[in-house]
Amino acid sequence: MSTVVDVASSGDEDDEKRRDPFAESAIEIDDETLRRVSPAAWAGRVTDRIDDIGRRLIYGR
């Protein structure tokens, strides 16, 4: 993100302050919470469970 902002910046100091993603407060989420609420994390866990069931059915483990 910061690289894109640097490239897109016109070089004007006021313009840079407006576009700086780190200039203002940001919402930060710790890793554990992100894993709990992220759709990608949910899908990954579901996929792992389905794979595990498939392995048990195929290999009898």
C-alpha cells in the first residue's frame, strides 16, 4: 500500500499527507481475532475437515 501511495503521489507535501495511509489512526486486529472472523480462515478449516473425512473414507483411518 505505501509503495502505491508513493508512486501515485504528485510530490506535493499537502497531497502526500492526505494520501498517507499511516498518518491517521488505523483499526488493528490481532492475528487470533482475524483468523476467527476471516472468511478465508473459515473456508480453510472447512476444507481441512472435508479432506480429513475423505481420507478416512478412502484409507479407512
